[in-house]
Amino acid sequence: MQTRQDRNLSIINAYLDGYSQVEIAQYLGVSKSLISKVIKSGDSLTGVNGI
């Protein structure tokens, strides 16, 4: 099981690699709203703030 930080980093990296929010959500088995929230807020541990 991934930590929340690992999951968020995976989400951000997948988004930057060109995957859609729906594709990421389906692959990780989480809601699209979670993907959107992570992308919008960024992840303080990655240094990415609101893409």
C-alpha cells in the first residue's frame, strides 16, 4: 500500500505525463474528484503547487 504522499506524487507525475484525470482515477481505483483535488492543490512534498 502506498502512502498518501506516494499516491499524490504518482497522480501529479501521471498528469504531467499527459494522462487524463479519468484515466488516472481508473488506474489507481480512486475518485476523479480526488485526482482533481490533488492536482489543483498540488502536493507540498513534491514542491508542486497548483498545476
